[in-house]
Amino acid sequence: MGEVDPAFIQNPEHRPKLEITKAEGIPLIDLSILKTPDTNYSPDPKALEGLVKEVGDACKEWGFFQIINHGVPQEKRQKIENASRKFFAQSTVEKRKVRRNEEKVMGYYDTEHTKNVRDWKEVFDFTLQVPTLIPASYDADDKEVAKWYNQWPEHPSELREACQEYAKEVEQLAFKLMELIALSLGLPENRFHSFFKDQTTFIRINHYPPCPSPHLALGVGRHKDAGALTILGQDDVGGLQVKRKSDGQWIWVEPNPDAYIINVGDIIQVWSNDAYESVEHRVMVNSERERFSIPFFFNPAHYADVKPLEELTNELNPAKYRPYNWGKFLATRKRSNFKKLDVENIQIYHFRIPDSELAEKLEQGLSIK
Ligand SMILES: O=C(O)CCC(=O)C(=O)O
Ligand SMILES: [Fe+2]
């Protein structure tokens, strides 16, 4: 990646301003009360109630928050970061030995596009479950299921173990967070667990090299995460910006290498019937320092039909989405990642029930009362 190829250049309205808005940041939440000193430990109910409220408020107001004292050992995080640095420092030829393609969906990739503009980054993807089952195609009538396997590079040889150990730790955290989110919606704490039985979760290691034109390109263009929940570790460089719900301003997320950034994905938005929204974010690059980040995309089983939870809908708050199959949604997304399509990617609003129809349902609901 030398000078800026036109493929990387954002339309003027999407180019980042280099003077950044630091404003009041996304909420910082301390999870230390969840730490389990022994197996019979359960947190003080009052403290837990306070924590659940903090999580619920953050999901409602921002769709994003940071957590500290999250229980993922610093040493595991260091190990994956160190191995990743070594991996990306190699030549393109070496890295492309584990290049992703239409059949092998996991591995190295350096030409990803977000909203049809190329991202200034290279990535390495791996799944948690091996193999991960996923529909073979995006065609709704095709019932064939394919298997995703990981591709591990020869160098550095420690990358594989570092990734697997890290994934186990973050997975536990992901379940804990889903419990807090369930409680915050007034649901039993294990309400979401079964969706993740045959999860399609994957982890991405992002490397953003220094960019000669940070005012024209983005590390990742504006987007929302399609899965349930994202747990993002980032180094001390910074670059992530979140679109503030209250006024649509792009807010810089102050990097804290001890914390994780959590964001609600599209699936939680649908499950919660819009009580919590998946929020747009993007990544700025800079001309001096490379940056690393590691998102963990917590995704349900491919056969999950995503729809508003019955407990969260009623005649006065009818379901705002038609059900959609997660596997087909993901397969459609993966397909367009490879080709720079001129059409818009599949989005949850394609499944949204039109307001006029919702108003009609609401009227019917009211007349029953
Ligand atoms: O690198 C980051 O801070 C965020 C990356 C991201 O949003 C993504 O990969 O979906
Ligand atoms: Fe993202």
C-alpha cells in the first residue's frame, strides 16, 4: 500500500475531518463486581442492579461503551498482539499464502471494501468453532451447508495458539455481557445463550498501516456491525469514531489498551425491537503510526431466525422487523465483500416493517383495548 489509489478515496461528504471531536466520551463501565473469587460467588444484588442499569443506559444512549476489569488476562491479549505484529510485518507474498477466497473464507485479506470504497487496512480472520457451519450460498432456496475452516500461517508459528487462547477468554466475556444485556431488557439472564450454541463468531485482526492521505481515505468506512455484539480491543493509537446518536457528530473514542469497546450489533437491535440500536462507526487512519485492533464478532448459529423477541413486543409495541435467517444474511454479506458491487449491501432495514403498516397494527391493538 504505497500512495493513495483512487479506490481508497471517500466521497467528500464521508471524508474525515482531521481536527477531531473529543467531546464527552462513550460510557466507561467497571465489571469488577462480576469477578468470581470462588465458584459459589455471586455479586451483591444491589451492585449488580446498578451495573445492569449502567449497561442498559449505555446501550440506549450510545449503542457503545467501554469496559474495564473485564476478566480477560492482559497476558493473553499481549500474546495475540505480539504474534499479530509479527504476522503483518512479513512480505505480502508470505501473507497471501493464507489469503482468503470464495471457498476459504477465513485468513488474510488486504482488499476489503466497505460501502464500495476500499479500506486502508489488511486483516486476518479466524472462527471460534471449527468447522463453522454456514449456508453454502446466499440463495434462499439452496439448503446446502458449507464448512468454514481456519487457515493458519507457518510464520509466526505461535499465532495459532495465541488466537485460540484469546478466543476462549473473550468468548466467556461475551456470554457475560449478553447476560447483562438480557437483564437490562428485563429478560432472564440466560435468555440469549441458546442462540450461540452453534455460533458463527469470528475474530478479525485489523492492521492499519500509516496512510499518506488520512484526509481522503478511511481504515474502515462508516458501517454498523451486522452480528449480535462486538468486543473490540485496540492499541494506544486511536482512530475509531462513533456517530453520536444525539446529534450525528463523529466522536473520537479515546484509546485505552486495558479496556474493551463494546457495541450493540444489528441483531440486538432486532431482538430488542429497536430498544437498543446498532450505531454507525468508522476508523480514521494517520500518516505516522500503524494501528492494530481486534474485534470479536459474537454471532449466533447460522440457522437462527432473527426477529424481535416475543417478550419485548405486544399489541402496543408490535414487532418492527420481519424474521430473517442469519446464515443467509451473512452469506450475502460475505459475497459482496469479495466483489466491489455497485449495489448496496444487505441491511436490516430491508426487513423493517413499513411505518404505515406498523401504524395500522397499532390502531388495531388500541381498538382491542
Ligand atoms: O478498528 C476499529 O477500531 C474498529 C473496526 C471495526 O469497526 C470493524 O472491523 O468492524
Ligand atoms: Fe465495526
